[in-house]
Amino acid sequence: MLSYRVNNFLRHSYARAISNCRNFASANVETDPIPERDPAPYFFNRYVQAYLKSLTTVDYAKIFRSRKDGHKLKTSEYKFLTDEQVQEAKEVAKYKAKKYLQMPPVVKQRLDSSVPLCEDPALKNHDTAKYVFTDITFGLKDRERFLVIREPEGTLRHATWQERDRIVQIYFPKPSREIEKPKMFEGEYLESLLDRKEYIFILDRACVQFEPDDPNYQAVTREVYEHINREKHFDILRSTRHFGPMVFHLVWTKNIDNLLCEMIETGRIKHAATLISLFHIIYPMMRSAVDQCKVGDNVEFIMHYAHLDSPRKSTIEKLLQSYKELQQKHQIVEEGIKQAHGISSETDKVFRYAIRNNRTWTSHYVLIV
């Protein structure tokens, strides 16, 4: 009971100071002559989310792969199922896949408050150590807990985010999260993992260790995304929960051309057009967004962007030309196969018309022959 009253007293005592601190921080942001844009409203926009999910694609073999998460692998099970049970199993797999592809949020980097709560010169040199006061009331969210530090010179201040994360982890430990920053996220250790293409392992581990607005998390993910962009290893993240945030990062930094070229090279023309549409949502004042392309063809839409905004115009034009030639060759091969099987294009039209109208096609076929 005493502990509860003390915690309640501290909560109400520091509420006013915290409010003043937040108002001060917000005032600084508003008066900043070049404020940093907050990516969260764009990332959580429903159209942006729809585009990112579409670009991620769903490959069940990749989604349900063996993961490096320390858990013991389960033995495969084989069952005899009816058609209804197979359909139910597919629905369960779709639900699990959707859960696995849930994207980590992209938010603005958090800032530490620099405003002290109070200064008490009478406590100066009372001790050589800092005193940490933590609200450990059950049921509170970690970010709602009051956590203040008394400096040796008598200043009472809020704990920094780094101090808060470390102290909260001591009182309320989260599974697989370490108190100190793991070495794998530093210097040569991170470079070694990047050289071995362990992108998914790094990003999964970062999601466990850090919060989305942690500067460490954003620095690690940014370095991974930029390394993937340089090496053009986009397919490694495709069909994972990290592909969407990577695409958003490239769009946010106006660096989509490598990914756009990769999509054209692999025949993902529709995805390439979607990527440009996403770019136009984030930057609606770009020339290709203002001067809209009236042609409904994806190739022309991509060419329109390349002419007006892309720094790799010639490369994209060559790739699109190669894509057109390849499509023409495929069409010629398909026509040759149809002719080899004795199916003319007019007969094929009759088949499609009859099937579309739920009619028998025998009589039509006899008339043509």
C-alpha cells in the first residue's frame, strides 16, 4: 500500500514537469526552420500500405522457410485430408502468411528531452553515484512509466531513452532482448554479416533488440537497405516482412532506380509501375506526377517517369526495349505452337466466345472447318 501511494505521489508530482517538457520539445520542432519530415503518416496511408503489400508478393515456400531464431526444428507431418480439410488448411496458411508478412513500422526518430525537472544545490556532492527512480507499477506500458535520475550535483532529470531501455529491460525483461547493444550491430561485425548476405537475420534481430523509433534501429536498417540497393540483392528480402519497409526507404530517399531496373529485368512490369505510383504519392510535385501520363500501358507509364525524373533514363529505356522485344518473341512462339496444333487465331476466338457464353462449341468449330 505504501509503495502504491509513493508511486501515485511521484506520478502526480512529475506530471506537470513532463507536460512542460513535452510542450518545450514540440515548440522546438515547430520553430525549426527546416523540420524533418515524419514518415509515419505516409507509411500508414492505406494506399501506400496496399502498394507495399502488393510489391512484397506472397511466396509460401519462402515465408514458411526454416528460420534462424534459436528454436528447434519440427519434424514434418504428413496427413490424408479431404477436399474440405485441404481448403481449411489453405486458409490457415494464408492467415499465418499474412501474420509473418506484417511490416515493421517506419516512424520518426525519437529525441531525448534536455529540460531538467528541478535543481537542488543542497544535494550537491551528497554522493558520487546517480540515483534512479523507476515506477514499477504493474500493468503500465513501458513508455508510460516515470523514470527519473538524480545527478550527483543535485539535478533531477528524465532518463534518456537509452537509459530507459536498459533500466526497463532489467525490471521487465523482454525475451531475446539484451541489456547492452549486441556487437553484431557494430562496425566490422555488421559488415561481415552484410557480406554474407544475412540481411533477414540482421533485420529480424534488430526488430527484437530495438524499438522502431530507436536511432540504433534506424541506423542498422538504413545501412542494410542501402547495402542491398548497392548490390541489387532485392530478391533476398522479397516475400518477407522487411521488403515493404525497404521499398518505402528507397522511395523516401528518392533512390528507386536500381529496384525499378531489377523489376524490369525480371519481367515485373506491373510492379515497376506500382513502384512509380508509390513514388508519386510520397512526392506529388515531381514532374512525372504533375504531368500525368494519359496512356494506360505500364511500359509507357514507366517510360514517362524515365524521361522526366529518372537519373538513369538511358538504362531504363534499354531495359524496356529489351522487354518489348522479348514479349514479341514470346508472342511469335505462342502463335507457332498454336499453328503446330492446328488451331487458328479465329478458331481460338470462337472457343473463347463459346466458353464465355456457356455454349457448346462443336457446331461453331464444324462451321469454321
